[in-house]
Amino acid sequence: MQSSIHSPVPKEQIPHEEFIQISSSIFFSWPKKGSVIFFRNLILSWSLSFPLFLIICTGSYSIKGNITKLIFVSFISSIIIPLFILLRQFLGWKYIYNRLVSHYIFYEESDWHDGQVWEKPELWKDRDSLIASQEVSPILSVVRNFAIYLLLVFLFSLASFTYLSSTN
């Protein structure tokens, strides 16, 4: 929906355009494709990081001889990668959400960091508010829920490992 309103804001810094850019990004489009695909991509990122962390953990003399501890530590460590992915997803979408719900657009006209502020016209405020509530808010909710779940898995795994290590 293009309007005839003249804006001093460069096109790529208009919140609506930023939303289109982030939505078409390969990385940030994961949660837009549905929970199953998002979960699959997180599992894929974990499964690719697990062997790497397994190799890294073999360098530890304290767990090198104990295969169970080695796998457990590698499992716990490799969960950090999907957690970082979720954090980056959340921060990116939260930035877009904040830009969309703001009544003002903060922008730079050149590369000299000369920040400017422009008040959005009512038409833009309505459009951006609708996008924020109907498109971005559900994405933030999905990413937040996955992050909470994965953080709980991480903490439970860490607590289990700590408990099992202290009983041996």
C-alpha cells in the first residue's frame, strides 16, 4: 500500500519497508513460515552444532574418559546456538515492532549519523499499527515461547547434569 505522502525518510528506513525487508530475509522469515518449520530450523541448527560441541568437549580431560558426561555436556553446550538464534530473532523482530508502533520515525539522511525525527502521518500510523498487531506481534509471541521452552530445557539439562555429577 503506497501512499502519495511525501516523506523525507529514505525508503529503506521507513518501518513498513523495514518490515518487508526483514520478512523476506532468509533468517528472519523462519517464524513467519509456521511453528513446524521454525522448530525444524532450530532442531537443524542444534543438530549441526552438536557434533562441533562434541569435538570441542573431547578436549576436556575431566570428561574425556566418561562418554556419558561427554555427550551430556555437548548436548547442553550445543543448546546455546539455538538460544542465540532465538535471541537474535527476538531482537530483530522487536526492533521492527517498536519502529512500527512508534508515532515517529527516527532516520538518517546520510552516512554521517545525523539523526532526524519525522512524525508519521495518520495513514502510516494506522497501517503500521495494523502490521505490528497482526503480523509482528504473533511472530514475537512464537519466538518468545520457543525461547522460554528451550531455556527451560537448557536449565533442566544443566541441573540434571549437576545433580548426576555430584552423586558420582
